[in-house]
Amino acid sequence: MELFDNLALGFSTAFLVQNVLYCFVGVLLGTAVGVLPGIGPTATVAMLLPITFSFEPVTALIMLAGIYYGAQYGGSTTAILINLPGESSAAVTALDGHEMARQGRAGAALAVAAVGSFIAGTVATVALAVAAPPLASVALRFGPADYFSLVLFGLVVSIALARGSTLKALAMIVLGVLLGTVGQDIYTGTPRFVFDQRELYGGIDFVSVAVGMFGVAEILRNLENEQTRATIVSKVTSLWPTGEERRRSVGPILRGTGLGAALGVLPGGGHVLASFTSYAVEKRISKRPREFGHGAIEGVAGPESANNAAAQTSFIPLLTLGLPAHPVMALMVGAFIVHGITPGPNVITDEPALFWGLIASMWIGNVLLLLLNLPLIGIWVRMLRIPYQVLFPMIILFAAIGTYSLSLNAYDVYAIAFFGLLGYVLIKCGCEPAPLLLGFVLGPLLEENLRRALIISRGDPSVFLTRPISAVLLALALVALVITVLPTIKRRREVVFAGEE
Amino acid sequence: MGTTSRYRAATRMSAALSLVALVAACSGNGGATGRGGTDDYPGRNITFVVPFSAGGPTDTVTRMIAEPMAAQLGGKIVVRNVEGAGGTVGAGEVAQAEPDGLTVLMHHIGMSTAPALYEKLGYQPLKDFETVGLVTEVPMTVVGRKDFAPATLADLVAYVKANANKVTLANAGIGAASHLCGLLFQTAVGVKLQEVPYQGTGPALTDLVGGQVDFMCDQTTNTSGQISAGKVKAYAVTTPQRVKSLPDLPTTAEAGLPQLQVSVWHGLYVPAGTPPEVVRKLSEALKVALAEPRVIEQMAKLGTAPVPPEAATPQAHRTKLEEQLGTWAKVIADAGVKAS
């Protein structure tokens, strides 16, 4: 079997001492930058890229890739412990993960996140090995119109992110989309909502919004309460998931893996949708949808698996076509070039040891991450016992440093303060920050692809219906909308009759 | 970190700062002056500001020459990426920097196009900078989707003339090299095509390979892998000479469109007022770096080459800048493009 020959080649490359070592360095760094708010994999890879110039190409890429998917593991840790998501995917994990932490189940949430990520990583590695080229050619069929419909579908199903009123969730999504429009318009260069502030031309940074709306707003909320002011968690039950929690996690992990692996292949932003969509799916099919938002383990297991699977399969366009799907991938193209490898479809055939070695290293990296993260859980959970009056200034300090380090832009730090206050006010009004963040992340994608599709079609909107992929996705979005709205109407009737609840 | 829209994300966040640069900024590097004359230059870390994202072609070229230049100058060179608004954010920052030779800008063709593209540009290329020397001229290629009808550049010219209202021309965003090359193509052919901007070359090339758009013009750095794999159709290279890595690809002059001459030329700048002695030291170090076999080899892999030594001088660089400022002012004004 050719596949086994290839995998043998891959593992023999990946198991070389220096490759395992740098794989470990990569995932360790990735975990570290994932845990630290602000500084993320893009900055880290950019920083370390020059160091890798002296490495063997495969070693360099193994390490850089390790930083990227390692950060996906690390990102969930702060989201769960202190409600501080460092990236968009972890924002979803924060919803139920942090609730679990407040209930003393931080250990279980972290363990499920780690194990789910490991399973997802393993499956995605197999997908990469078995089907990378065919998957990539499917991904190429997605044009701007299809991405528009995909993102729209994602937005519609993700209304499920809201714990409370659908109307308020919609309002938050719209607000998020509006915030996402700040900055220069990519098609005309026209500055939008920048108020003549040069610093706003590049748009508002995701990290500022996430750290403010989740982290700082959460701190403000905690400070209201006498009890939480002392420590976040009064009691910590077992560090490991209970038997029931384990049973409840299996389905979400597997579904999240499949969903994430499929969406991750799409270079136009599929990986962004993975964790949001997984959360929505789990909430929809759960027998206990009411638990979501109040510490449902499915809400951690699904999105974390989806996000890690997507992180891994998002390498497919890069490795098979030489087309980067993400800023980190764009940096890796730079790494290819510096090492004299022309990124493109020929890498698989010209550099088989590199291609298969990198894939095999991803599995090794996932094993290393599991070995690294499981023992750390005990230490992380202990962090929650730090008196809150000591912990919260530290959180704010690290968040401010991390955010400032992104571009040495003081505006990003002011933005944390602004979004922190905004987030607090919104929580007081019963509006949840998650849909806002969703709108903020997906809004620009939606607009970009809508306008690009219309530019290419010369303003003819029928492309959204005549392109088969787009038409199917729009139909699905419509169905999802109907399913979302119907129970609300039905429930409203029930509420009228039931009086209370 | 954020996975907003991919390349928006790149622009927003990856002004990716190295910790080293962070520490340097905290300790006030590049701020203070008055540490004696130019004899002990550099004396401290030099910062090379790249106004584009890390890992991009300009960044790659910068990092290639930074190390040998540092060795020559006897110091350390830190590369910092200050992205945004087509490179004008980074250039603006260097224009404001202390003229002590410790803050050096690497910029490409965008230096000569920004005055025409941006109404409120905070600097004037000829007045606010000293040129140090040219570095490289990266050729560009005209490429089409695999199943695009025209077979040669002459066919393409005829085809776009006949189907100007149908053809789509992709680019990597306003002011990007691919955008400028596309403008020049339209001027040379005398047509106005539907342009489709993307956020960076990656997504533009993805849609070209996927057949969503008809053609574009981009640097060999980005296109040669796709060309040699047959995933896109190559029409011509836009420099006077053919490119070594693509020996069969004719030049635009050979293929009958000699007006389409464009390269992504790169050069080093320091703020105006930098002592001539410091500029000379930098220029000498650049010349030495460009002669390094390793640099030549790395650039060859990018499909480009260092400029000849006589072009790596402040004078040659200034002449090129003046000439290009004139060219692009006209092309951009004719096209009626404004970036902000």
C-alpha cells in the first residue's frame, strides 16, 4: 500500500531526534502563547521564523506547525479558567467551560478539552494523510458566492450561542458586524467609522474585543459579588471528568471532529466557523439544551474538538496547493521560500519526506500536547485558588501587555477598557457577548465575500442561487432559521399558558 | 489569535512584533540620540522596519540581507513588521524616527505609488527620506486561470479588448504590486476591466487556481510554484530579461506588449537628516550583503536576483525613485484610483 509506505517515510522523518525535539518546542511554545492572552500564534511564528532559517526545512515547518496547533490547545485554558479567550474559537469554549470552572469543574473541562483535541487531532491527521489532495480540489470549488452562503449559514445556526432572548442575540450579532466594519474598506480603501483616528484604519483587533467583552467584563461582574471577590471557585471537585461526563463527551467530540475537519479544509475561512457551528449543533441535538451556557460539558467537548481538527486540516490547502488559508500559513509559505522550496502543488511529489514528515509530526505533536496538558491541569486549577484581589489585577495586567505587544498600539489597550465597560453594561442589560463576538468575526467575512461575489457577477445577485454549493447552503440556512424561530413562537404560546417559567 | 477574516487578520494583528522589538521599544531604542558622533555607528541594535507582514516577499528579502549586513556593520539588526495601509503606516513611522541610522525602512515599489494613492500621506518620499540603495527587482508575471481561453499574451490582449465587460482581473488589494501591475496592463492595452480585490496574494491566487477569476499579475515569488505545476496559465514576465526559474516564459517585450514593464523594486531608506557617513556605511554594508553567495542563492530561489553593485547606491536609488514617482503618478491618476 502506497499510503503505508508514505506514512512509514513520514514517521521515519518525524521521529528523528531533532524533529521530535523541535516538535516539542513548537507545541510547548504554542501552548504558552495560547495561554497568554494577546500574544498569539501569528506573532510567535513571525518572531521565530528567522530562527528556523538555519534548520532543515522539515524541522522548521514541524516546529512552526506545532506552534499553530499547540496554540489551539492552550487557548482553551484561559478561556475556561478566567473567561479570557485568546482567539475566536476559544470564545465558544469560554461559554460553558468557564461556567464549569465556576462550579468547581475546571479540571473536568480542561481534561475533556485536551482529550477531545487529541482525538480530533488524530482523526484530522489521518484525513490529511488519506485524502489531502481530493479534499483540496473540493475546497477549490468554493467561490466567493459559496463562502458568503456558508458564513450566512454559520451565522444563522449560531444564534444558538445565546442563552437568553433570540432578539437580543440578533441585536448583538448586528452590533458585532458593525464593529467589524471599522477600518478601511478593502475594495475602495474608504475609511469607515475611523473618526480620523489613524490607529483605527486597520480595524479593531479581535483580541481587544474578546479580552474586554469576556475577560474584563467578567472581572467587573465578579467584583460586584462579595463571595466571588474572595476566590472564583469555592470548591473544586475531582480533577477528572466523571463517568457521566465522559459518556456525554463522546458524541460531541466525534461530531466536532468531523465538522471541524470538513470546515477546516476551506481556505476562505472555514476554520473560523468550526467551533461556532459545533456548539450550535450540540445545543440543537442535545436532550438538555437548557444546560448549555450553564456548564454543559458538551459545549466544551464539541467546539474544542472541532477547532483542533480544523486547525489541522487547514494545512491541506497549504500542503497540497501551496495556498495559505490563514496568516500563520502565509508565514509558513515564507518558511518554504526561504528554504528554497517553491510552495505549490508540486511539494507532495518533489518533497515527499517533507510532506509526510510534517503530517506524521502532527500526530506526534498531538501526543506530546496530551502528555503536556493533562499533568498541567492540576496546576492550572490551583491557580483558581489565588485570592481574587490578587488574581484579577494580574489578569488585567497580562491582558494589557499581551494586547499591546500585538502591534505596540496603545489603542488596543484603550479598546480593552472600552469593550470591558461595554461588555459589563451589556451583561447588565441581559445581552450576551458571545453573539457579538460571532458577528465581529464573521461580519467582515460575510461582507467581503458578498461584495466579491457581486463584483465577479457584475452585480447579478442570482449567482447565490445558480451556484449549486451556494444554493444548498442558503437552503440549509433557511431551514435552520425556520427551526430556530418556530420553537420560539411555540414557546411564547406555552409561556402565555404556563404563566411562569 | 484571531482568525477573523484571514487577511484582515493578518493586517490587523500581525504587525507581529518580536519580543526583542518589544524590549527594544521599552528601553527606548531608536528614541534617544546624542551618543556621540557617527564613528561608533551603529553602536546599538539597528531596527529594519518592514511595512508589510512577516513571511511576505518583502519581509523575506529583508531578513535575507539583514544578517550579512549586521555582520558587516558589526551589530545586530532587528526586523520589525509595521503593517497597514499599503505600507504607508510603517513608512510614516520611519519618516518620524530619529535620523540616526538606527531605524531603517525597507520598502518596495509602494514608496513611489503612495503619494498618488493616498491623499493624506504623512510624508513625502523624496523630502523625508534619504535613499540608501536598491536591493532587488522582483519580476512579475501575467497569469490566468488554467482554462482561460487565450493561449498567449497576444491572444490575451485581443481577448480582453473584445470581452472587456466580461473579464475579471484579480489583485491583492489597493496599492499592492499586483494592483499596480494590473493598472499598467489596462493602460498598456487601453481597456478598463473589472478588478476584483483580495486581501493579500494568498486568497487572490486561491481563487485564480480555483477558476473564480480570469487573470492577474503577480510576483514570481507567489506565482512560479503554481506556474510550474500547471495550475495557472502563464502569459509573460514583465521584466526586460526572462526569469531563470521560468526559462520558457517570454518577456512582455518579446510577447508584443513592451509597454508593460514593471518590477517590484526594493530599496532601503533612512529618515532625512541622517548623517551622510551613516548612509554611506549602510550602503556599503548593503553592497557586501548583496554579493554574498548565500543571498544570491536565496534570491534565485525567489525568482529574483540582487541588483548590480552600482544600483545599490543612494544616487541610483534616488534616480529610480524619482522616475517611478513620475510613472505611477500618471498611471494612478489616469485610472482614477484613490486608496484613502
